[in-house]
Amino acid sequence: MKNIIAFAGSNSKNSINKQLVTYTSTLLKDSNVSILDLNDFELPLYGIDYEEELGIPDNAHKFLEYIKSSDGIILSLAEHNGAYATVFKNLFDWMSRIESKTFFDKPMLLMATSPGGRGGASVLEMAKNRFPYHDANIIEVFSLPFFGNNFVDGNIVNDEYNEQLKNSVEQFKKAL
């Protein structure tokens, strides 16, 4: 059985991206999926002075170990002003100080959702361009626009988007 980690690049308690990750995890019937919450990996803001004085915090090492020991990654990025949410960028920065090839060539299903019609398109484009430099093996990219209209009671209610996600999950599973 494959071990998958799934997480949202958000620290919101009501994260729509975490809801999407949670739903997506239910589509992986033959895998052990661990849903991680960035709130459980609190970190100080990255700074070289902090690193030189106090070292790299344990939570950065712990999260990186989850990635390293997994067979695959499901990540749904929150988009703040067209970029990664600060909490994700900070974690990413800390982890890259431990290992620049942060994603260890693990198959990745990269996703985003948003309340608006672009579905996190800007942050997805940023990640698609940046993550391969950190050894990301992005298998599929999925975007869910208009979250409030298309996701109800823990499920994608738009058949077209639901089929797109299921197809993306199938491609991701084949890469594991």
C-alpha cells in the first residue's frame, strides 16, 4: 500500500484548499493517505540571522521527513495576492535550507481552488515553474474555480470538474 501525504498550502482553519485535499484523499482507495495541517508545523519567519543563531527548527525537519518518507504528494495551494500563502512559502524556505531538492522526485498532484473564477491559476503557474527546480515530479495539475458553487458538503458537485479531478487522481496513482 502506498503512503501519500496530502496538505493545503494554508493555515486557515476553514481552508477551502484543505477541504479539496480532504475530498481528493477519499478518491485514493488503495493508499494510506495522511492529511497534514500546516498549523501543526509552526515555524518562525525564515531569516538567515535566525538560522545562524538558532539553527533550523525541528518542525521544518519533521515536515521534510514526511515528504521524504512518502510515496507521493497531494498539495492544494492557497493563493494570496497571486502567490503562495505566507505559511507555505515560509515552510518551503525552511525546508529548502535542509535540502534544496525539497520534493525528492515524488509524484505530485498539484491543485488549487479559490472563491473566484481563476481557481488559483496564478499560484499554480508559479508552482509549475518553480517546483521542478526543487525536484518536484508534477504528474497532474487541477484547478477548481468558484469553490462555493462547485463544492458542497464535502464533495465537488459539478460533474465536469469532478471527472477532471478523478482523471487527475488516476494519472497520479499510475505514477506512484
